[in-house]
Amino acid sequence: MTKTIAINAGSSSLKWQLYQMPEEKVLAKGLIERIGLKDSISTVKFDGRSEQQVLDIDNHTLAVKILLDDLIRFDIIKSYDEITGVGHRVVAGGEYFKESTVVEGDVIEKVEELGLLAPLHNPANAAGIRAFKELLPDITSVVVFDTSFHTSMPEKAYRYPLPTKYYTENKVRKYGAHGTSHQYVAQEAAKVLGRPLEELKLITCHIGNGASITAVKGGKSVDTSMGFTPLGGVMMGTRTGDIDPAIIPYLMQYTEDFNKPEDISRILNRESGLMGVSGKSSDMRDVIAAMEAGDHDATLAYEMYVDRIQKHIGQYLAVLNGADAIIFTAGIGENSVHVRDAVISGISWFGCDVDPEKNVFGATGDISTDAASVRVLVIPTDEELVIARDVERLKK
Ligand code: ADP
């Protein structure tokens, strides 16, 4: 009986989930917030209980120490020895990490180097890896990348039509994101459809606060909507998704707001999308509520959001030359009957059709009518489980 912990470290947070493996049973999970600030909050959930404490946690090593102590304090483990593996989610693996990798040699340095591609995330991920190495040096430590599932994309899909030197010298290309989620739901979809993944053409829609859509052929990503960074692709909670790049130099010239790179980045990443257009909220539930109350801007935001998803599905139906199924996952994909219905009913010509009796809140699995030739599935994603499985698989 071994225990494996899946870690998702942000710059000021650390999300974790402890599994008993190989049973894949979740023993406890938690979140440490406000690392490096005053009044950090550590929440531990286990056995239907939720325990919270507020204290000052200066850095990631201390956060890991507190999490491990909590596991003992709440009798979730008797000693540290019970934990035999840790898996870390890392945002950018670049072209270097094509698959999940055991942390040894120069792996941590490489993760830090790739911080160029994800300056907010990779350094925090590396801090989490180092913290575990310091406190539990002998356990199997594995890094799992958001990008590695997409390293199977063909060059024609991942290159941008810029002069080649920006690819060769500056590494500007499409990397994508949410890879563990797309991979997981594609595998689960094969089970629901009762067919081998190798023969399926799938369009996976990970639609949460961040959103991306992937074309999956034979279990491999062949194109994805997020680009060089997670800013590309469909419209999101606070991100623009794809826009005409000429808008940026134009606004640099004619507004004050677009003067500095960090301001441009903030506006495009944090103030746009559902938030920017509705002027009210980045949360789909609020947008739908405002739309139902007759708000014009919220209605427009919703319609644009659905439109961008439909267009990306259309692109990938072309990329794949047809599809066996469209899969919805993540916060909106799993929970919003409204969005699923709006997206699919507008593209029914392709052969997809949602059954209103099956497309209900809490539904999972196939929600299509019997006659639909392209199936529509709802599959809850589980990125932590993918991480825990990769640790198990790579254990020596
Ligand atoms: P993150 O990218 O932060 O992990 P999530 O996958 O948790 O995001 O998704 C968050 C989004 O899911 C929010 O926009 C939220 O409104 C939406 N959501 C959650 N439940 C529902 C629901 N019942 N109906 C519509 N949207 C929902």
C-alpha cells in the first residue's frame, strides 16, 4: 500500500491531493493560499471534514512542511515514510519534455529555464519540486507537463507564419496547455464509446475559467486552441483568446493603456473575455444569470463565448476530417447544460444532437440522441489522478 501526492504549485498557492495507490483512492486534499503573504490559509479536507488554519507561511518549503505535518496531525498518515511518490504539475515543458519525467539530473534546472515560456508558473512549480526534494529526498518525484500531450502536433499545426528565426531563436510556436486534461478525457471517452482510442477522432473541449479545445486523433493531440501561451484560442473567463495581432500596435499608438508589456498582458489576460465584454463577471454562472435578467452586455458575452467554441469545433472537424465524438469537461463543460445545448444545437448539421433528457445538470457520459452520428459526451476531468498515475508508472 503506497501513498502518492499530486501537487499543483502556483506562485502563492499550493494545491495537493493524497492518493492511496494503486487503488486510486483519494485520502485527503487541500490548498495552501497566500504563501509569502501575511495570514496564509491552509485547508485540509478528509473523511468529510474540512479543517482550516491561518498562519504565516513564508515560502513553498514551509508550505510543504505544514502540509506534511497536517497529514500526521489529522492521522491521515502515521509517518512520512508512507508517502512513496510525489507528482508535480508543471505548466511549460517546451519542446524538451515530451512526457512525464522523473526528477533527477538537471530536470529542476530545465524546468526553471523553461520559465521563459511561463514566467508566472514554472518558477513556482520548481519551488514546489525543490521543497519536496528537501523534505522527502528519497521518494520518487515526477514532473507532469501541461504541454507534453501536445508535443505530438505536426509542425504545420504548431508553427506560426512568422519569419523562421522567431521559432529557431526565440522558440515562438504553439505549445498548448491543459494537456493532462485533454489526454485523460480522451482516454475516458474511448471507454464510454466502447472503442479503442487508437481508432477514434475526438474533439475535447476543456471549458473552465481557462478554456482550450483539442483535436485528438488515435489518442494523440494533432492541434489545440491555446498557443504560445494560454492566451490563445477561444474566448475565456478573463482572456481574449485569438484576436487580430494588429490590434496591439494600434492600441499602443492610440491609447495610454497599452504602453507597457505588463499592462498589455494584464488587459489581455485578466480584464478581457467574459469579464471584459459583460463588464460584470468572469464567472459563467453570473453571466448567464445577468443574461436571463435581460442584460445586453452579458448576452453578447455569452453569445460570443459560444460562437468561439463552435468555430473551433468546426476547425477541428476539418483538421480531423470528421469526428466520432465531442467531449465537454471542466467547470463550464461539466456543469453548464445551457452552454452545451447552445454550442451543439448551433452545429447540428455536422451530425451531433443533444438529447434534452440526457443533457441535465450532473449528467456524465453520452448525452446524445440515439440517431446522432457524432456523439457528445460529458466527462469530468481529473488532472490530479493523471499525475498520481504517472508517478505510479514511473516508480522504480
Ligand atoms: P479553472 O480554470 O479555474 O480550474 P473551472 O474548471 O473550475 O476553472 O471552471 C470555472 C467556471 O465554471 C466558472 O466560469 C464557473 O462559472 C463555471 N461553472 C461552474 N458551475 C457552473 C454551472 N452550474 N453552470 C455554469 N457554469 C458553471
